[in-house]
Amino acid sequence: TVGDVVKVGKAFVAELSSLGINAIHDQTIHDQPRYSEAFINSEKKATELLESNPDIQVVLDIHRDGLQDKPDDYTKARANDMDVAKILFVVGDKDNERLEENIRFAERISEALERQYPGVTRGVRVFKSDYSGELHPNSIMVLIGDWRGNTVDEAMASARLLARVLEPFVE
């Protein structure tokens, strides 16, 4: 599949598990039959998961970017002597009563990632969209590299780094 985002998610969840952190990895394809309904469908699924698992502390919607007209190394970095994909944290401001909480959480994760693995983060951006941030104070979209500009292995390596950085933020 384009981007192999499920493989990236599996690497993330496996690393969390190795750190003793339980995670729910929903692998539902939300953009079929219509891409335009992807975020509506994912919000429904996230709502179901949060209702049935009220102790969830973090909600990450993991994607791979689809950039065009960027330099070849735009989403590439080095960490732990490995080639990795840069990570962008995104918060949507449309209909989001928890916008400030989402931004603060994203900034804390991004800053921790930059401290531990300099150059791996692309920072935090706020887009004029609805990315279900209102569902949880620690809800953000995470773009792990670019499906054109990074290999799946680079994205999986970054997912593992993100899991390590996330560890202090969950109980």
C-alpha cells in the first residue's frame, strides 16, 4: 500500500510494548470507498475506542506525508547513526474546543524529540481542518516522513524513536 503506514504503526506499537506501554492500534482503512470521508470515519472510530477505553492517555493519528516539489532531503534526518524520517506534528483548529491543549501536547512531544534526537522533528503546525482534536486533550496527527521521500524502514525507525520519546508522557 502507498506509504505502508500500517507497518509504521506496527513498529510504533511494538516499541511501545517493549517499553511496557499498552497501545491500541486500529488498522481500519478510513479512506475507502471515498477519500473525502476519511477523517469523518476515523473520528467515528476514535470516538468508539475512547468510549470503550476511557483510560486512554494519548491519541495519535499516524500518517505519512505526501509532499510534492520539496528537496530530496526535506524529510530525511540522521539519529543513532541511522537514516530516519522527519516527524511533523499537526493540530486541526476547526471545531476544536481543545485546540490549546492539543498544541501544548504536540509542542511538548516535538521539543522532547528535538532534545533527544536533534533534527528529527519538523515541528508543530496548526491547519484549518478538523482532525478530531476535540476528542482528547492529547490528540494530534503525526506525519512520519513522506511516502515519496523516505523509505518504509526510515519511517519505521522514526516511529520507534517517537515511542521512546512518548514514554514519559504516559503512565
